Amino acid sequence: MRATVLVRPKPGILDPQGEAVLGSLRQLGFAVEDARIGRVVDLELANGGREQARAELERMCEQLLANPLIESYEIELVGEA
């Protein structure tokens, strides 16, 4: 089963990369209101049920993939049920 985890700064958390991208886009003439920089983690999981996979992914995010104090994450599962 494949999983994609999207990690991004929580609203209100300083995002220096996002600010740099926002400033550069505006200098290039693009009308951009806001920019936030996150990261995507693609994982291939061993076979198992969707509920088990989601629970494992939640633990992965809480323990390693995201800093729950300053980042939020979204999990998308693709593949076998």
C-alpha cells in the first residue's frame, strides 16, 4: 500500500522559506497572497489493513515525520484495502 504524507507549518508559525518564495514571486510580477513551504513524504507500506496502516502512519508522523507542535500533516492512502 502506498501512502503520501503532506507536512506543512501550522497557521501562525513563522515560515521563512514561504516568505522568501512569496517575495520572489511578487518581484516576478505574480499576484500571490501567501506562500507556505511544506514537504511530501511518499512511503510504500507492507501489506496490511487500511486502519492499521493509518494508525502506523499517525505514529510515524507524531514520532518522526512532523513536529506536532509547529507542523500539521495530512495522510493519503492509495492501494489495497
